[in-house]
Amino acid sequence: MKKTYLLVAVFLLSQTIFSQTSTPKDIGVIQQHFNGLKKKSENSSDDFSEWKVTSTASSLKKGLTHYYITQYHNNIPIINGTYNMSVLNGKVNYKLDQFVPEIKSKLTSSKTSGITPESAIQSVVTKHRLRSSANLVRISKRSSSGDDVIHFVNSGITEDNEPITAQKVYVFQDNQLKLCWNINLYEEGGQNWWNSFVDISSGKVIAEDNWVISCNFGEVEHAHLKGEAYASKSEVNYVEKNSGVPYAKESMMFAPDSYNVYAMPLSDPDDGGRTIATNPANLTASPFGWHDTNGASGAEFTITRGNNVWAQEDANGNNGTGASPDGGSGLDFDFPVNLGLSPANYRDASTTNLFYWNNIMHDVWYQYGFDEASGNFQENNYGKGGAGSDSVNADSQDGSGTNNANFATPTDGGNPRMQMFLWNQTNPGRDGSFDNVIIAHEYGHGISTRLVGGPNSNALGGSEQMGEGWSDWFGLMLTMKAGDQGTDSRGVGNYVLGQDKNGPGIRPTPYSTDRGINNTDYADINGLRVPHGVGYAFATILWDMTWLIIDQEGFDPDFYNGTGGNNIAMALVIEGLKNTASNPGFVSGRDGILQADQDLYGGQYRCLIWKAFAERGVGEGANENNNGGSNSNTDQTVSFVNPCDGGGPDPDPEVCSGDITTFPFSESFETNFGDWSNSTADDIDFTRNSGGTASSNTGPTAAADGSTYVYVEASGDGTGFPNKRAVLNSPCLNFSSLAEPNLSFQYHMYGTAINSLTVEARVDNTGDWTSVFTRSGDQGNQWNGASVDLTAYAGQSSVQLRFVVVTGSGTSGWQSDIAIDSVAIQNGGTDPGPDPDGCSGEITAYPFNESFETSFGDWSNATSGDDIDFTRDSGGTPSSNTGPSSGADGATYIYVEASGDGTGFPNKSAIINSPCLNFSSLTTPSLQFQYHMYGTAINSLTVEARTNNTGAWTSIFSQNGDKGNQWNAANVDLAAYAGESSVQIRFIVVTGSGTSGWQSDIALDAISIGEDTGGPDPDPGCASLNFNDYTITPFSNQDSAGNFSVGSGGASLTLTNNTWKYIPLNYTVTANTVIEFEFSSTSQGEIHGVAFENDNTLTAARCFKVHGTQNYGITNFDNYAGGTQTYVIPVGDSYTGTMDRLVFINDNDAGSGNTSTFTNVKIYEGSCSSSSVQVASFGTRVDQMGDEDEDVLSSITIAPVPVKKGNLLRVLSQGKNLSNTTYSVINVLGQVLDKGNLNDTKAINIDGFKSGVYILQLENEYTKVSKRFIIE
């Protein structure tokens, strides 16, 4: 049956290096982008020769992926030599270049050896006064990105015996590239995780950062206290390291887990009392609850441990395995709290609150894009991308410090550690694990560290980095409530410091949009501490931005699925982090959010974002200097300029200049734009181009006149689409001497999302523009001529024209390139001329057949609008592993040769046109032909039609991708053109791209146009079907890699290897319908048999198996014993109803060489006198569902996503049978809102559900799957 296998392709492009673990799906786009950069100058060639995609991240924007690329030299990574890029639907959407320029000139030495890694480790040990290791055991490994990394184990000097790693890297410092050992050492006690760079020549530590972010809240004492806040060890029952932990019973399903906590949105105990949070896990983010790790129903742990976090106390400060509260089999975590006592008396309640809030942070921010593929913290990623094995280790009442908290974030796949300390600013002391803003703040460090620069970078460095600011903002956002105002005072850490809610907390001021409370701006960071004070200034701006959006869109208390301004701000910040430069400053952070707004909301909140940043000094013209990565927070340039503010009326940017008095005035853009100019008051520009445009299946492939044209590139969400406007202005045109001014030009509008082209005119540089020509929608893949009468402007001394293009929208909006060429203005109307590819002749006799045995017949290659021609051939094509080896009908066929970069590929088009076809006498015209599409880089074959040599071409048939090494049959319904006196048809082939683009030869043969008979109906008089009368076609999405042949004068059909084929056959199956045939097979495959289908969907209950190893369909007749065996099957005993195709099956995944031959096939009612076999009822059928149905749910998809209220949510089954499948619609609280059985329409009515995120759970007797969808 149909199976999918993972094919791993290993390839080398230039000197580019790829991760050994995977090849990014957009690697071709990235490679092409860098190839273009290499061509710009000799200096940049080396800079872009070696690079590696080291991280990727997902996006809330469908079709968009973030790529984080590291620069290399001699296979050694360059630290902070990074290039961030987002790719949307195969196009570069956003880029941020931080590659080190002219690297060869900056190398201090060509030597690649020096001190040993052991010596480098000793340098780090000495600098930080650590004890030396007596035993460094060296193990060589490969990192997740494929680099050589040395691991030193059993050192005895690291936290939890974490390996010390060493890797050769280049560090860019003092305008030099210095070869270093990158030493990564997690210090004993967990307070420091050093990522140090030791010069390989001098042995000195020249740079380092600490992966443990200690927040140093306030100016309070940091001594390690062992006083009243700590109970003695005997007061606590510890679970020792090797004693194990309590496990839940395997039979436990989703328990009604509950937690007595200071629940979201409470900020701390002063903000409200504890409540019981029941089943708080969000099914989208934590589909199996908070205590799962194996991805199956039932909790693995009854303690505060699960997929997202393991929370435990660490009173002795040893970072070992402390006590975790046990909720028992009911997962009931209800423990007493008496805040009048020291925190040691309520450790279980403290740890429970810490567990709850870590999970809340995981689940909420998951909705906005901090998910598995973006490097979030989960032990099991459930196959959704990312590294996994990195849930948070969260320590409550950690005894290794006081008045503080920290969070250590290794790269993706390494467990972070959160340490929450006790505070001694009050009597009794207070527990940091009850200050929810601080918990969220610490977790937020993990979010920003994983998202800026990608999950494997740790790219938050420099004196202007905003990690503390993002973290404060994370805490504030999840503790907002309905009724809050931006002018309120919001502090961080008020509870642990013993302050009331209006206190300043641990920052210089509370957060507030009231400038009387918080007047901090970008200029003030000169006097603020790094990183905490600097971060406070950035959080101030984020808070302003949040409230500006809330003021416009409102507040929504639903943090998961709401649509308020707070939800929008949350999405902008998470997506903005993914766009932010490595080692960022305030400007980088601003620009990341602006790009997020373009990507997610089409720039809808651009001016609110600018307002927030500009009013705090990060306006247009602000500069952070070196992306914030300098060692100074005093080198910034402050600007309060808001580009959205107006300063009085601007001069009209469309005013024309010059005075054209000589006509005809023509422009074909061969060397430049001539006297035409792009507007400065639109969104995007026209571009000169030759050859094809950058996007596939849109735009021309050649100029209409000469070699160059102008066009509007639609690629780039927020840059090229949706609905972006480009304007091309003429000079001033003096029509004083013209009596009949006329404009003629060629235009090309081809693509699935074409929007509009308009020509407008005005006089004297004033007044409104008047439309004089407009076209919208796809006008076909050819240049079209236009002639516009401008007589209304005759005699005017100053006339201006402009071309206005608006790009497309939707997921295919990038397929809307529009081009212009051969523009001419003259006196008197000029006919744009006949279409050079218009049809000639008149075909009136049918069928009209062509197999190209001696010539092209009445068919002809196009003379314009394409790049290359079809060629007649016999035998195989010149290229290996592509194209046919013989004709489908006779010896000769026509095909498009794809070999030859720039000649045959990439993306070169070939068009062959029919003569004029007179369908006046046809009532059901059809087109039948054989096509061959075989090769690794096959692009597309399209058939288009039009009438009367005018108007747009309409696509009537299209195929993409490899269709196997065999001829395939097509039958195209032309009923829409019945009765037309002049119809033209054309075949369009587009060749492949990439390094294997030459393997994309496409061939045609046996073209027949005539009355559609659909093949004869079965003869009730028991005559056998003649397969020569039918078009034999691959069935559904089933395998079609095998071959077929017709023999015995049409009486037999033989299938070889792995293939399902059908013939069109309209018949009503009654209770008396019988099929009779002779069957033989040379060797046994998985399924041999026949099926009666009424659509292109595989249905087990209509399939009759007669031979094979796999149980599938109706198996009562599975008794083949060799030779030729006659079968008479009473179809009506098992199935009645209509059918439109008879399917023949030779399914053979397990091997090769298997065949099925079906001979003398008859369908009749009741009995047939010619039959030698008595028809008998075989009793009630038994449907045995094999692999095809066991695996049915793994391949389903749902659409549309998102779905609008009032519409249907459709389940796309990929041709599989869902008749035994039930569905449930579940909300984020786990409530089942609707359930039932999928019917034949496979559609679910979601009318009545409110907007938000839901889970569609599908289940059959074999499996259960869940699909997330959004209702708008």
C-alpha cells in the first residue's frame, strides 16, 4: 500500500557547509541569495563562501521560516558572524547581515594550532579561581550543527559533572579575527556557566559571557544565609538521587489534576489569595498534560515533574535532587501556606506554585510562537521539531543565595536551570517562588536567549542588550487584569521587597505610561546599570507600545486565544525576537518588532510602534552603534522623530518634469528607465529585468521588445504583498500638436494571485487622476497588446500618464508579478498588432489526432512569450534519468529538453499552440493525450484554452512534479467550449531549477480532440470490455510507479510492479450486478484485485481483493492458486450505488516484478449465458482493513486554517477512507464541544463557536490524532 519514506540527500554546493543532522527545506533559496551576494564584489566573495544554517525557528505566519546562519572560515565558525533570514513561500522575506566583512584581511595568522584545549581550560579555571581538575578525559563529538567539539568528562569541577566542551572558533575583536578555543564550563554550584574564548596563541581569555543570568534584583545583600528561613535537613524528607521518584500507574488517563496556587493573573500573595486551578494545561501546548513525558495518555509522574519542568526544593543549595511535592494518583497538589511563618514551613506549596507558573509560561507563550521548532523547553517535543530533552530544572527555596533569582540557558537540547531564592527584606522572610512576576521574568530570560539569533546561539551580549527588559515585560503581561490602565504603577519584585503595589520594586521607577511616574528614555541609559538598568529602559518602551495597542484594540483577559491589544503585543514581541540582531541594541529590537508587524499584520500597527519608540528616543535616525554589541552603553544616537508624523503638506511627489514634444515617444527600457520614473509616494518600485522573474509561475520569461522590460516583483510579505502599490510616472507630455494622441504598450499579467494594472492620466500637474485603462486577474502567460485612445487630452500642453500596479494577496500573493514593455505615445490610434501566436486554419473534422510521427502537423511552437521549443524525438532523450525511452503511440513524440543552464533551465518555458478548432458541431468536446513527467526536478505541465484569438487564456489541466517513468493518460473536459467556432489550445512546459534542474524533460504524445464518449458502457449482453476504448489513468494518490499494457486485441490489461489504474466507467451497481474476469499473476504482491469507485477516493468497502499478502477490502474472493483463474463476483452483495471508474490493482510495495493480468472483463446484471461459472452469493462480506486504513489518520490535513465563523472545517483525507472515523472538537480547557462521525462530505460545522484555538481529535479503531485549528 501507499507508504512514505524519508530520503536523505547529501549534496555539496560551492564551499557551503550544511548541518549533518538535516538539510533546511529552503536551502536552495538561501544558497541562491548568497550566490547573488558573492557576485557583488571581490571582497564579499570570500565572506559568503562558507556558512552554515545553525538554527531555524517557526513563525505564526504560515509559510514563513526563520533561518540563523553562521559564517565560517576554513570550516571554523566565526563567533557573532551571523546572518538572519526569513523565507516566506520560497522567497527571501527579511534579512539581517552581521557577517564579518573582508575576513581574509582581518586574519591575524594562518596558523590553526597553538595551545591545547586542556591549557585553554586551565586559563578559564585560573581566571575564575576555580579548583583545577585532576582528571580531564577527552572525547571527540559532533555538535548538533555538525562541528567538531571536544568533550571533557569526569572533570570533577563542573555542576552535576556537566562535560566541559572545547571548540576552535574565530573571534572578531579589535578589527581582527583571532583563532580561539571556545571553552564552555558550568561551574560547581550552578551560579556561573562560563562560555569563554581563549586566544589559541597567547592562552589569554579575551572574551566571555555567562549563560547564567543573575538578576541581582536591587541593591540588597547577597550573602548566603543559613538562618531562620531554612529548616534543618532532618525536617524535610528528601528523595535521594538513586532512590527513584513516585510514578503514576500506567492505566491513569487524564486525571483531574489540581493545584492550589496564586494563579494567573495574580502577581503575588498581596494581589489576591490562592485558588484551586483544575486541569490548567493547555492542550495545544501540552497535549498530554503537565505530568507527561512519553506522549501517551496517562501521567508518568505524580510529583511536580513533567514534560515542561521539574520543580523541586534545593534548600541545601547543591543542585542535586531535592524533594518534589507528590499529588498522588489524583494529581492533587493542595498544600498549606502560612505566610506568617518562615518559608521553610511551606516548601511544598512554594514548589507547587513554581511548577504551575513554569508551565503557564510554557503554555501561554507557546501560542505566540515559542514552540518546539523555535527552541522551547520540553523533554519530549512530540515530533514537532527542535531538539527536546530540555525541560526546565526549577529549584525553589534554593540555598545557594538570597535576594535574587537566576536562569541558565544552554543551547537547544540542554536543560536550563531556574534558581529561586529566599528574600530577607521582611520579617519573616519571603519566598521568591511566590512572586509570579519574578518567576515569569526568569523564564523570560530563557525565551529571549533561545529566540534572539536562534535556539543555538546565546546571542544576547553587549552593553545595550535588552534581556532584562524583555523579562520584566513578560512578567507584567501575564499579570494584567481587566480594568488596569497604562497610567497605573506596575513594579517588579514588590512582594519580595515588602513594598505595596505602588512601590518602585527593584527598578528605578515603576512601569507606567504616565511620564510623571516613569520619564525614562533612550538617552538615560548612559547612567543606568548594565544590563538591568538598560533593560528597564527598554521594557518602558515595550510597556508604552503595549498600551497604545490596547487603547486601540482593547484588552482581552484570554491570554491564550484572545484578540485584544495585549494579545497582539505578545505576538509582536515573540515574533520580533526572532527578527532581532545578535548582540542587539534598542534599534535592533525596534526593527525586529516592526518587521513582525509586517509579517503578522501587514504593517497595521506600524505607526503605534513608531510612536512608542520615538517618544522614548528610539525614533527614525536613532542609532545603537554596532548593533548594541559594543562595550559601551553611552554611544547611542537618540532621535524623537516619528516617521508617521506629518509636518504640513508635502509637495506632490508625482509632479512631472520635462516637456516631450516629439512623437512618437517610445521606450522599451533597454538601457534604463529613460524619461519614466518610479514614484516616491507608493510602496514598492518597478524594476528593469531580462529573462524570467525571480518567482516561479508568474511574470514573463522574456521581453516583448528587445531583451529588457520593467516589472513589479510581488515577492515578500509586507514588502511585495499583500496589496502593495507601485507607480511608474511619465514625463510631462505636450499634446499641443496632436489631434488623436494614443498610448500603446505590451503588458504581461500571469499568476494565480494577479491583482490589477491601471493607466491613469491628468493635466497640468493638478487635479485627480483619471483611469484610462485597467486590467485585473490572470491574463495568461504571454505578452498582451494594448491601445489606449487619449483623444480627450488632445491639444493639452501638459499631460502626465502613470502605470499603477497593485500586487496580490493571500498565501499565493507572491505569484502576481506584472510587467510592461514597448511603451509608445503617438498621434493616431495604433493597432497593437495581431497576436503572433494566434491560431490559424480551421479544424472541423473530428477526432483530430496527432502523434507527431512525421512532423508537428498543425501544431506549432510559440514565437513569443516563451524561451525554448518543443522538439520531436524517438527513443530516449539525451539526459539520463528523465524523459521517456519511446513514444506512447508509434515511435515519435515531442518533448522539452531541460538541459543547459540558461537555455533549458531554470524555469524556462516552452509553448506549443494548436490550430483554430471549430467546435460548432461538438456537444461534449474533450482533449485526450499522453504525457511523460519523470525526473528529480520536474516542474510543471499546463494546458490552456481561449476563444476567438482574444482574451485571457484559461488553465484547463495542470500537473506538477515527478509522475513516474511511464506515459500517463489525460482526459480533459472541454464542454465549456462546446459550440464555439474558434477555440485554441496550448501546452505550456516549465523546466526545473536547482542543481538537478536538467532532470526535468517533459514529453507529449497521442493528442486527440473530439467528442467525449468516456469509453463505452458495459454491454448488458455480456461482451468483454475492450481496453483500447478507454483512457487508462493512475488512480487517486495510490502508487503509479509501475507500468501497464493492453493485449489480446484490447481484451486484457496487464499491470506490472507497483500501480493502481482505472478506466472511466459510468454504471449503476444494483443488488444483481456481477463482475466476471480471468486473472493471472506471475508473483504475489500485497494487493491484486478490482475496485468500484465513484470518485478519486480509495474506499475499502468497494475493493475486491483476489490475491496478495495484505488484508484489505473485501477478502471473500482471495483464493488465487496460480495459473489463470476465472472470478465471478456478485458485487451487489457488497456494494450498490453509482460508479464512475473501475480500478485495477497491482499493489506491490514489498517487492518488484509482480504482475496482474485481467482478461475478458465483463459487468452484467444477474447472469450471463456466456459465463461458464455459476454466480453464487458468498454471504456477508468481511472488510479487513490493512495498512491503508490503519495509517489513514497520519496523513490527513484540515482546511482552511484559520477558518472563519460560519464556514465549514474540512478534513482532507488524501484519498483515504474516513467512514469509520469519529471526531471531537475540544477547547483549550479540555471541554468537548462537539462530536460525531465523519460523513462523506468530511466537513464539520463550526458555526456557533467563538473565535479562538481548538483541537480537532480524530479517532478510528487503530489510532487517534489531534489537529490544532483557529477560528477567526
